[in-house]
Amino acid sequence: DYILYIGNQPIAEISVEEGKVVKLSCTIQKISDTSYLYWYRQVSRNAPVYILQSVAGKDNKSPDFPDRFSSKVDKSNEDFKLSIVTVLIMDSAVYYCAKEPTLPRCYGRSVQKLE
């Protein structure tokens, strides 16, 4: 297990019409080509669910999430975006971004809620 660094998401809430495109932005410091970046989604009080991992600009998506979900990394601006096309009502949730640090493996997990 790893302790995940939770990125900074500058906008607390976004409203979007069903069927439109939404881009969620996250600031993560020191992004490199070897950074493992993640997006998770949490619905109500359920545990966060893995959406995708991005490494060197390539997405490794959970099979539970369709091609409507994709990410884009801008290293120079320390920006990690999640795009959702054809937004559905069921996409309403809290979204978290995270970076896997280059630390040795740790036992246990750390969870932090963004406010």
C-alpha cells in the first residue's frame, strides 16, 4: 500500500447540464513523466471508487468507467484534469485527485477529505 498525496482542487462545486462536457481540474506539484496520478469518485458516504490512473500521459481506466472518462496532464502548469463527456445525472459525486509518491511501501492507508 502507498500513502496517496491528495491534490488541490480549486473549485469546490461545478454544475453542468446533462449531456454536456465537464473538466475537473486539480493542481498537483512536481508532476513528472514517472508520476502516478489518480482520479477517484465518491458517491454519498460510500468508499471512494477508482476511476483511472495516468502515467506518462496514458490512462489505465477501471473497467467500471466507460470511455466518457479521460485525463490530461499539463506538467508545466502542475494541472491534472478529468474530462467527462456526455455527463449523466449518475455522475454526480465528489471527485478526488491523487498522486502516488516515490516513497517506500507503507502499511495501512491514509484518507483525507478535501474541503
